[in-house]
Amino acid sequence: MHRPPRSLPVIALALTAGLACSATAMGHAVVTLGSKTAKASGSGNLSLKIEHGCSGGLATNRVVAWFSSDWRSIRPTGPVGWTPTIAHAAGGDWTVTWAAVGDPTPFAQPFTLTMRVGWPRNPRIYTVPTLQFCGAAGMAWTDPYTGPADAHHQSPADFPVPRIRVSPR
């Protein structure tokens, strides 16, 4: 199973502690694959829909997603008003950050972050730990207990971590 960057548990713990005290964030990420099967060593489209901002009516201004070194390539795009950046670590892990340009996306306005990816070579389920930021508040989607997205099902919005099933070729 993919291990997120060493800094992710610290960030997630800090966010969780802050959220437990302030009750300022709730959010969901829904992964879809455009009705296509993710096939090992192939390529395809992956979308991450942010359904709403953080509780208290807070607007989203940044989303960060981590992909393991198993992913062969990632080319993020952003909806209008968002700029994606990508970092490829020496160990091969990817960090994709989408930042709002100008005003953040309002609480009740869903938006979708898209990317073209090179699916991993090995068929299995991959997790994509994701953090949503609404100013100083945030939501860490790192809970591993959820069903994966595949060609016909989205990753359930009730469980935080996005998961993707990569099938054999």
C-alpha cells in the first residue's frame, strides 16, 4: 500500500486537532474516472470533485493531493480561477497543489480538479491522501476505510480518502 509523505501525518494530525477544537471544517472529495477503467500501465483522466467548502460557510482556497511514486505521470489542470502546481520528489512521490487565484471558491459552489495520469504498472487499489484548505481551517482526507473508484462507481463521499482501483491490462 502507498505510504504518504512523512510530513502528511504531522499535517493531518495538526489539522485534525485544530478541527476538533474549532469544528470549522467538513468537506468531501469525490473521485471519478470518466466512466473508463484504469488499466495498469495505461493512461486516463482522473477528476477530484470538491463538493463544498468548510463548515461555517468558509470558502476553499487550496487543495493538496499526494500520489505515490507508483504513478507514472500526472498532468493537473485547474478549473477557471485555480492554478495547479506539481512537485515530483527525489523518491518519486508526487504532490499536486491547486490554489485559488484571487477569491476562493464559495462554500456552496462545487468544483472539479482534473488531471491526466499515467496509471501505475501494478493492478491494485491506490490511495490519494488529500487536504482541503479554507484559510486556516482544513480537512484531511486520510481515512483508509472506503471503497475505491472504478469505471462505474465513484469513491463514496461519506469516507474521506480517495481511492482508485487500477485493473490488469
